[in-house]
Amino acid sequence: NFEKLNITKIKEAKNKYKLTVITAYDALFANLFKDSADMILVGDSLNMSFAGKSDTLSATLEQMIYHTNAVCNGAKDAFIITDMPFSTYINKDEALKNCSEVYRRTLASAVKIEGGEDRAEIINHLTKNSIAVMAHIGLMPQYVRSEGGYKVRGKTKDDEEQLIRDAIAVEKAGAFSIVIEGVKGDVAKKISQSVKIPTIGIGAGKDCDGQVLVWSDMLGFFEEFKPKFVRRYLDGAKLVKEAVEQYRDDVQKQSFPSQNEEY
Ligand code: KIV
Ligand code: NA
């Protein structure tokens, strides 16, 4: 019963059903996710969980294009969004040039850009030039160094009002959806009620129009720490470690390979 979404259907989902979004970085996992998730995000979080870096800032356009192609190959009919990496959309012209590069060299359906009111003009330029844009407001990981850390947003009335202005600005600029990250639940609810496009929350409570999780967090492959907002649906790391230990034991005992496993 899975049907490929497009931006019209995604917008129509608001107030009908909650959208499910998951990240993927490669063909293998994208293929496993494609029949259950409404959208697959090739997040620049891959710079951390795939490439082992400490934040997302050093992700490059080439890296994002490489992983987007892998994900598209593994999930042919999925609605796939490419995260635009840090410093690839510093002004309208750079943004259009780099997003066009993603559209030309991959089958991504849309791109994602961090920023609210401050980036509305850029988003407007992209959407006017036929690029589908998902915005990303609230806690924005590409601002980690300039903000001095990852900080939950929406704790003051001023910040709440700023976030609502951000959401309205990106909607007006033509974004088809907004990721709301790390925002107090009651504030994310107000933001979601302030716009007609669906909001996709991560660490933003239950009243967003959908949810997104990083696949390696929700499947328990990333063990170092578990943010409060992550629900682990699988003990991935434990299962993989146990399996590889078992493999090693079998090799040492010479119970692998068996007669059936040899030519
Ligand atoms: O990079 C990413 O995975 C993201 C999600 C957390 C929304 O931007
Ligand atoms: Na991201």
C-alpha cells in the first residue's frame, strides 16, 4: 500500500496523517526503509555517523551527492531529500548553483536547508527556480560552532516568537515542509499551528505533523550517547557485536565453514 509521495501529497498530509521520515546514507539501508517511511533524508549527519567526524560542518557537496545517489539507487520510488551541507548556500546564487548540481546529478526530490527568517530570501530564490525546499529551524546543527553548542530552543517568549517568525517566513518563501529540531514541545505545537505546510519534528514533541529520526540512533547502532528524544527500536550495536563474536568463535573452533559452506 506504499505510494510514492510528491510535494503536493506531502502538503496534503497535514492534519490527515503523521509523516514518517528516516535518514539513510547508503543503498542497502535505503532499500530496507523505503516501504515504511514516507520520506528518506540523506542528512549531513552522515558526516558524523558515516564519516566519524565530530560535527556536520565538514560535509561536502560531493559527499552529499555521492550518498544521495547511493540512497536513490537503493530506494528508486522513494521521496528523497538531500541535506545541503554547510556553506553551500551562503547566498542566492551559490545556493541555486549548488542545489541545481544536486538536481542534475541525482534523483533527489528535494533539498533541505538550515535557517529561518535569515534564509527566507535564499529559499525564495530556490523555489522560484523549481527547487523543492524543506526548511530546518530550531536547533540547527550547522550553527553548532557559532552558537557554542547544541541548545534546545523555544525556552523564552522572545525565542518562541522568533521561531514562529522563522516558520512563517520559510513557508512564505515556498518551502513545502519544515524540520523543527530541538524545540520545546508546546512551542513546536504553536509553530505547527502557525503554518499550513507540514512540520517534521526531531526532539520537538508529539504535535508536529511528522517525525524524523537518524537511522543509526533509532536502530541503536550509535551507542556513545542517546539523546533524550531518541527512541531505540533495535539494539543494533549489541546484535552486530554478538554476531561478529559468534563468527570469530566459529572461525577459531573451525566450525565455520562447514561442508555445506564449501565448494
Ligand atoms: O542531518 C540530519 O540527519 C538531519 C536530521 C536530524 C533532521 O538534519
Ligand atoms: Na542535517
